[in-house]
Amino acid sequence: MSSVIPVAPVPLTKEQAEAMLHHQIKKHHVAIILVHWFNAMTWILEVSTGAALISSRYFRVAPDWYIAMFNGLLGGRANLLQFHIALGVTWILVFLPYGLFGFRTYLRGEMLKVTDRDDMRWLIIRTLQILGKSDEPLPPQGIYNAGQKAFSMVVWMMTPVVMVTGVTMAFRLGSPWVVGWAVVLHFLAVGMIVAGLVVHVYMGAIFPEEKPAFFSMITGTVNELFAYNHHFKWWREMKVAHLAWEQKRTPKDKGVGSDEPEGEPAEKPATDSPG
Ligand code: HEM
């Protein structure tokens, strides 16, 4: 791409597309990748053991054989409960600092920006596309698309509910009425996240178009062509920042004697995601 940065996606030449395909740009910090996969593992274990712990016949989601299998694996219901609580408490302790420090840069900085018109249109057009009722191109998106942001908001709003109600139940903090409501709220909050997770895991791990996004959660990078096609606004922000950086460099910075190598600076992710 030349120094003329398009304001909207334009068709690329074969050479441009090829060059962009081979150029990786940074999307996720290693700390975020570790937190995300720790969170994913924790959710898999907590949801599978939690489903086996539900005794109320009104809320039961798992068949008898499933409950018997988990009770057998951990040597009885008491052990199963202890495992579920110990892992839940570990998860809270790991997440608390992340929630407190990540809030400003991540949630407020990126995720709560769904209000923009392109995001709203993206949600409508994507839904119509899935229903086979539209072939309109999707509006340009930032570092995360509107669907990812909507899911993240559910996660950020429901995670504290899951944590507080979990601790209330585990340590019987309050009257039977309070603990009773904690059970219901815990179930509902987990249900909302799990509903979003079905789509999230499908889009992240199975949907072919999103494969580079999946690998970015392992390597931390995506190819520039994917960023251009799926996250144009983010791609443009990076190009504008890069151009400004290039223009600010004095001839001395670029000249002989400078330790800094010529060429592109390491691209900095705008913000990053919780797991
Ligand atoms: C096996 C399970 C999971 C897979 C395969 C998976 C996959 C991914 C991928 C590929 C991304 C990167 C998206 C991008 O960079 O564009 C991502 C981001 C993210 N994941 Fe997961 N994830 C899983 C579990 C979870 C769980 C359990 C949660 C939370 C309850 C979660 C919350 C998030 C959030 C908030 C983001 C950032 C924004 C977003 O893409 O929605 N993920 N995940």
C-alpha cells in the first residue's frame, strides 16, 4: 500500500493482496492469550461439573448417566462440589486483577463502542446473511466486529454475577432466601454466557472464514489481508499511526548511526481481549 490510505475498502491488486497475506500484524498480547485459554479451560471444566451438580429437577440439564459418570470420576458428589468450588475460586483470583486493570483499556476502550452506526448495521446485515436474506457487504469493523463485541459485553456483565453468586452459594453468605436467589441467578448468568459461547466457539474454532482469528489466539498475529478484509477500521488506524510515525521521524533518526532498523515499527495492538 502506498502512503495514500483509503477511507473505505478498495479492490486490491493481486500483488498487493499477496504481499498483505504474507505480512503478519500483532493483535493479541501473550498475557491475553494465556488468560483467554485459562478462561476457556476453566469454563469447560466448570460447565461440565456444574451440569452434573444440579440437583433441582426444575433446572436439571444433564441425563442420569452423565451425572453418575462425573460423580464416579471424582469419587462422589461431595468431591465433585469441592472441585467445582476450588476451581471457581482459583478462576476468581486469577481474573480479579485482570478485570480491574483491563477494564479501562479493554472494556471501556474497545468493547463498549458498539454504539457506532456501522456496528449496528453489521449486526443486522450479518443476521440477514445467516438467514440467507442478504448479500450486502458488511460495513467496516474495528479490531473486533460487532458480534464479538456484543458477546464480550455479555461476558463482562455476567461474569461478576457468576462470581458473586458462586461465592454466595459456596460459603452460604446470607439467609436461605439470599442463597436461593443466588442459585437462580448463577444458573441464568451461566446460561447467558453459554448461549453466546456456542456462537463464539463456532465462529472462533470452526467457521472457515475466521480461521486467522483462531490462530491469532495462539500466535498473537493475523495477516494484513485478513485485517483489511474483516477489520478495515483497525487496519486503517494502524496505517494512519504508522504514517504519522514515519513523518515524525527526523532525517537523523533514519540515517546512518541510528540503532533503529529501517522499515516498519512493531505494530501495536489497539487494545486487547479477556479470555
Ligand atoms: C474452546 C473455547 C474457545 C475458543 C475456541 C475461543 C476462540 C476465540 C478466538 C479465536 C478469539 C479471537 C477473536 C479475534 O481475535 O478476532 C477469542 C476471543 C475472545 N474470547 Fe474466546 N474462545 C473460547 C472460549 C472462550 C470463553 C469460555 C470465553 C468467556 C467466557 C471467551 C471469551 C472471549 C472474548 C471476550 C474474546 C474477545 C472478543 C471476542 O472475540 O469475542 N472465549 N476467542
